[in-house]
Amino acid sequence: MSRADDPPDNDTKIEHVRLLLTPGLRTLHLVRCLWLTDAAFEGLDCAQLENVQIRVCPQITDSTVATIGNSCPSLRVLYLSACSRITDAGLSAIALNAPRLAVLRLHGCRNLTSNSLTQVAKHCPLLQELSVGRCPGRVVEGVHAIINRCVFLRYLDVFLVREMKDEHILDRIHPITF
């Protein structure tokens, strides 16, 4: 038996998120939604969505990220922070379907490798900002690919990426003009 002042259950919360995901939505920020699952994004149709930030939502998987990639061709900003279930499969779907991507922040996404970052380098030429702070050392070659291919890159965060050395970056970075 549920009382009116009881907190909503997870199904109700997920339904509330679905109601927010309207076709005209341009920005979506979800932070510390520990209960949020891929079910909230099923059938997503947000062609106007430009900015997606999903932070500390540990149940979000590649399924959601692929849905965002496939459903949001206008995507320009993507933050995935502390989403430990995101892998190369999800990020590759973004790379293949979001050619206007300018900002990509993947702070603490531990299951990514250079494979998906290389896809970003190939398919997202307008990338200006990349953050892979606290990602594993397996991203080093992908970061190199982005530095070499994304000529508009102006911000790079490799904080606590083991195996990433200053000389790896300095001899590859494009001169920044002011």
C-alpha cells in the first residue's frame, strides 16, 4: 500500500524522465540518478537534442548511449561522467552518428579503450574539447588519434591517465591561436 507522501518508485521515476524527453528538447542533464536505467531512453526521439550530460548514473549502459547516438543527430555536447558500464560500443555509436560533436567529456569511464576514441577522431572532425580524465591508460593511442585528426581541438584533459606523458601530447598538439 502506497501513501501519497511516499517517494516514487523507480518505475515512476523512469516514467517522469520519459516525459521530459520530448522531440523539442535541446538540453538534458541527469546527475546522480542512481536508479536510472536504460528503460528511460527506449524509443527516444530527440532530433533537436544538442547537449546531454549524464553524471554518476551507474546503471546506464551502452544501450542508452547508442540510443542517444542514433536519435540525436544534432548532438554537440556529451558528458558521461562516472558511468562505469559505458564501453567502446556505446561511444562508437556516438562517433558514427554525431558528426557535429564539439565537446566530449568522459571523466571516469573506466571501460573505454582507444578503439572508440579512434572512431571519434575519424567521424567527429569538429571536436574542440576532450576530457578522458581518470580513464584507464588504454585510451592513450585514441587520444593521439584525436590530437592528430581534430584540428579544432582546444581543450584536452588527461588527468590521471596512466601512461599518458607530456611528450605524447606536446609533440602532437596543434598550435592554439588566440
